[in-house]
Amino acid sequence: MVNKTGKVVSINTSEDKGRRKKPVKRANLLKDYGIEGDAHASGKWHRQVSLLAIESIRKMQDAGLDVTCGDFAENITTEGLELKTLPIGTLISLGGSIEAEVTQIGKECHSKCEIFYQAGQCVMPEEGIFVRILRGGTLLPGDAIEIHEPGGHESK
């Protein structure tokens, strides 16, 4: 059963960790791995792909920051979904063929990023989420996102 729908605003990757990500026109999401070519894709662990809502980015823009999609190192920028409220185990369909499972809400920021030094805060640790890829496929900006009932498998 579909609970909520949203869309992909931007897909963002980087070749190196610790850098802002740049938008790409398409991405290949690989099962049990992440986004092909992204520095954070590293296989069988619970933080294969990160998501952040454009609404969170707009909140930082409204605070006077010059930020855009990918600047918080998120892989997928979404619209129309309150990501931080999704329970662990929630299943997400991306672009119709990709399936992911929410594995973590937010994160601890061990080292302060560029955004933290610019703004004094960063929304990713509090409002971003992480997923693992259960079924891969190609994702494009504008693709639909569907949120389903939690699947009951918690992965930490």
C-alpha cells in the first residue's frame, strides 16, 4: 500500500568523500551497493544512499545561505516527503523500478563539514535519511518516489 508520494528533484554524486556533490542527469543504483560512481557507495552496509528534502535545503536558503542540491552531500534530493518522519524499515520505490529500505534517520556529524562552518549548522545530520538498495535500476530527476508501509526489517 502506498502511503505518500513525492519526486526526485536532483541526483548528486562525488568521486571523493568529504566534498559537496554535483548534480548528474541520471544514476545507476546498484543492489546492495549504492549509486555507481559515488564515493559513498561501498557495498553491503546500511548507508548506501542518502536522501534530503528540498524543503530542508530551502530552510537553509531562507536563513541566508547560498546552498543548493548536493551541497549537503545528499545523493538524492526529494520533494514532497517529510523524510525524517519515516520509520526504519520503511520501503521506498524510486522511479518505478528501484526499491530501497530506510536504514537510518539522521547521523552524527563527527567532523564539521563546509556547510557547518558557513552556517553554524547543517540539516543533513537531523533531517537526512539513509537507505540500502534492495533492487537497482536507473534513476532520473523528476522520477516519482513512493513511500510504503515499514517492512519490519531493521538494519543497523
